[in-house]
Amino acid sequence: MCYRMNRIKKKFPLIMTSHQFVSELMIHADWFSGIPDSVFKKILPKLDPFYPASRENHAIAMGFGASLSKKKPAILIQNSGLGLSLDALFGLNQLYEVGVLLIISNRGELEWEEIQHKSWGKRTMDLLNLCNITTFDLNELGSCAVEKAAKSAFNDQKISAIIVHRGNIDE
């Protein structure tokens, strides 16, 4: 594990601790859902309230419902869950012009990651751009990514995504 963490940090440095990331998220969002992911394993237990979902599209739908109750939903998913989520994002959030904040772990970018993540690692940013989803890269923007993405989602009512790379947050 130490070897992997060293390799992660060489490509994607630690930007924030999980505690800092959660603190920043909770300033801008007040309702959380998502699916388990090793990148977020230290974050999920700290989010309150957190509503676990069995599938990404279910988390998106629950977040849409929360936004109808004047909540600011943040949904944590793996990049491989984007395909499953698109129908819910376009059929609910985009159609009704209701913003949502996605926090997406961009799995499959690193040489040692599992083969099932490789295709998604290569195509995630292209897919987000094709779908006109506004993205904010934690690796490039640091903690400003959270603030900017939340403003885009909740003030401008857009589907907005924070891209988290392995190593950006302590796992």
C-alpha cells in the first residue's frame, strides 16, 4: 500500500485531507448521497446527512428530490457510474433546470488500477464535455474547486462536477 500511495502522489498530489474536503463540502451543500468508493472511504462516514444509494442513478434521483425541498445536494460517484447517471441527470436536473453537485472519482488513470476502470479513466473528461457538464478539477483548482462547483450548481442551476483524482484526498 505504501508503494501505491507513493506512486499516486507523484502523479496527483494530496490537495486536501478528507477532513478539509468534508468541511469545505458542508459549507456549500447540505444533503449528500452516493455509492461506496475507496477514494471516498474516509469522506462518506463524515457527511451528515448521508443517504447511501445502491446505484448512481438512484443517488441522482434522490438528490433531485432533495433539491425540491430546497436542499443543496452533493452526489459522490465513481466515473464508471456516469453512464448509468446520464438519464437521471438529463431527465431530471437538466430538464427542470435544477442544479446538482457531483463529486466524481476519476478511476482508471493510473497504471496499477483495475482493468475495468481503464476505459473510464481515458474517457471521463471527454464524456463530461460532450454532455456539457461543467467540471472543476480538484488537482488544478484545490479547495476553490468546491466553492466554484457549488456556485455553478446552486446559484446557476447547472449540473456541475468536481473531479477527484486518486491521491488528491487522503484515502
